Amino acid sequence: MSSQLEELCPDILCLQECLKADVYDTSGFLAEKLGMEVLFVPSRKKVRVVEGKTLASYSGLSILTRCDVEGQWLHRLPGVEQD
């Protein structure tokens, strides 16, 4: 996916269902490959098995950008904790 995105050369990417755990960071990986900054907002914490390892992880939304980031804020929306 990163090589296809490199060809498109986007200035901004909006991503959903991004995984972030101890050694796994999908949006961070893409940002590094594309030379972009990343802003990640966790949505839910979940224990999951990845490559045979049980991990406490977050899934959430990310924005990757080539622009300078001056700040970040979060506005929580109502949700269902069991989701």
C-alpha cells in the first residue's frame, strides 16, 4: 500500500481503523515510508492477537500530512463501550 500511495504523492491522507500497540503502528509506518507527519486519535482499546502475540492495542483515526502541524485537539463523540 505504501508504494501505491508514494506514486499518488498526496499532501494529506485520512485513515480509519489504524492499529497502534507496543511495536505495531500502522499509521506511523505509513507516515515514515511517505515522509509525512502523523496525528493519531485512539477510538477504542482492545486486547487482540497479532502474529500470535496477545496485545493491548488501540484502533483509531489518523491524519497523515506533509503540512506543518501547529496543534491538535480532540472532540469525543458518543459511543458504545461494548463496540
